[in-house]
Amino acid sequence: MSAFDPSLRRIEGPSLDLGDEAGLVERLRAEIRSSGPITFARFMERALYEPDLGYYRKPVPGPGREGDFLTAPETHPVFGRMLARQLDELWQVLGRPTLFTVREHGAGTGALALAVLEGLVADGSPLIDRIRYDAVEIDPHRRQAIAERLSAAGFGAAAQPTQETPIVGAVLANELLDALPVHRVVRVDGGLRELLVSVEDDRFVEVEAELSTPALAARLDDEAVALEPGQIAEISLALDDWLAEAASGLERGLLLLIDYGYPSAELYGPAHRVGTLMAYARHRAHTDPFVNVGRQDLTTHVDLTAVERAAMRAGLLQIGMTTQAEFLAGLGIGELLPAAQADPGATVESYLQLRASVVRLLDPRATGAFRVLAFGRGLPTDVRLKGFEYRVPPRIRS
């Protein structure tokens, strides 16, 4: 779920020696000693999501200025305010239903939820009286913290959980797909091999083995991908199940995905010969997944071709695909700076902070190049949403 940003300091070894979650490391070692080497997907799943010990299962979340990385909602509330405008437009398209539910998967600290609700208020949207914000987090401590944060800001009613499922509204995932577990494979003379995780001298190491499932080769074959000899690649089979489940919770509305990734032809091209696996700790990026186990984020770029195909299988219609910069521009982010300059209540500090945040959100060298994908159910076939008026390209083809 890390925000990939080339401006982050990148080093080839561990960024910081944060130590491991000792209990998690011992569990992993015990599994390997008992059953043999495990897939990297299994290692990544436990490193990130092991109850009480995994990176995303701790009461204190990683994203934020004091954490390990900065997502777009943590950068500035302006991101959420723009998203609120897209949700308001969607509400209008759906006929202004009495109950409009936003279900955000991987809600983190609740920063996006709070910014969306505040954005509706700032724009005077009547949706604020109809919205229910369902902040989904795997860890109960985080869910409680989000509810308390929204209630403290005066949005207790909107934060009330709804039993409605499937929902009418929007299902969101901002920088979530990049943190789904991945298998790692390598092309050798004999064909495709999988990189498993083993233990040598109490250290985690990679070892080559036969593929753990034929679905790995099938994914590459289906996308007409041929790795070069020696090339390493990551494949997320978990993506299909996650998207099918997320889509099943949507009766009418939009599935909105924001993340960094590429169509398969580019993701598995020569520019990514060693894959895209990265670790994040204390705002530094590095390439060693076997240090700081349980205390650093692990992430890979998303296969956008696989996302599109999984959405189609789930019965969704692709509404649009664009970059984050173009998405925000379509929703009017460019209007905010002149308005802030003209606001007699604005301070120089607040204006400069807004300007710096807008620049970062739009900068293609930072997060502006992230992709925003929208898939709909029960929407007019000719629907055009403001966030997707700048389409590049309208559909992904591998």
C-alpha cells in the first residue's frame, strides 16, 4: 500500500535496521522447517497480515508523516476533496438515492474518509446527509480508531456501519492492490521456475523450485507474456479473488481503484528485468524483503491487464482509466489555488502547503502517474464522469 515515489531515497540494502517481529520470524521459520520452502506469496501474506504481528495488523498504522510512507490522502485533504466531487457526481447519476454507501477497502488511518466527508461539506453537497462511509480495515484496532476519528470530527452519523450489502454507491481501494501477496518467478533455460523462501543459518533466502501452481504460467500465457532468460517477475493470483469479492458487494455504482502499475506488456517488459518488489520503512525504499520482517511494507506494481480482466469476469463494465493527475484535473483541482489566493482567511503557510501538495499529486514523477480505474454496475452505458474526461487510453490491451 506504499506510495511509489521516485523521490523517495532508494538504497540496495536495508534502509534502517528496525529489527524483526521476533514472534513472526519464529513462526515463519517453524513453518519452513516443518513443511519445506514456502512461496513468496505466503511469506508476504504473513509478513503483512499475520494477526497482531504483521505490518498491517498492528494498532499503529504505517502510513503518515511519522510512519513509513505517505499516501495521497495523507499528503493533503485536497485529494479527498476531489474524490468527494466524483462521488457526488456518481450519486447524481444514480438518481440521488436516499442511502449512498462508500466502502473503502484498506482505509488505513481514515485520512481519506475524513477528507471526503469534509470535502462534501466544503462544496455544499447534499450528499453529506445521505452518505454512509464504511471504512474497511483488517485490524479491529484500526477500525475503531477510524470510527473515533470521524466521530470526533462531527461525522459520527456518516460513520455508522451499514448492514446493507451489496451496496448502492462506491467501492474504493486506494493503493491497496500493490500490497496483495505475489508469487515470484524467474525464467531459466528449462522454462519458468518459482522463487521460494527458505531458511539458511536462521536467515531467509530465496531458492528455485518447480512452480507451486500451473496458474502462474497460465497467467503469463493468457497475457501473451514471454519473460527473457534470467528475468524475474511477480504475479498476484490474489488479485482475482479480491476483485471478485469486492465486486460482489456492489449492487449499483462504481468500483474505483487507484494504484501504481502498468499493462502486462510493460510490467513484464525489459525495463523491469528484476521485477518491481520494493520494501518501505521510514520513508525510504529498498529491495530486501527479508529484513525488518513485520515492520516494513512490501509492495509491487499492479498488473493492470489482470485487473481489467478480473473486473470483466466479475460482471463489471469498464467506465474509464486515466492517470491520477488527469483524474484530479478533471475534477477541478486547478481551481483551488486561485480560490485559496483570493480567500481572505487563508494564510501564506496554508496556501504554500496546498500548492506543494497539488504539485506532488499532479507530478508524473511522483504520484501523478498513478492509474485510476473505474468499473461500473447498473450505470448508463454512455455515462461520462468528470474524473475520466481525460482518458489514456480508454481500455488496456496487452
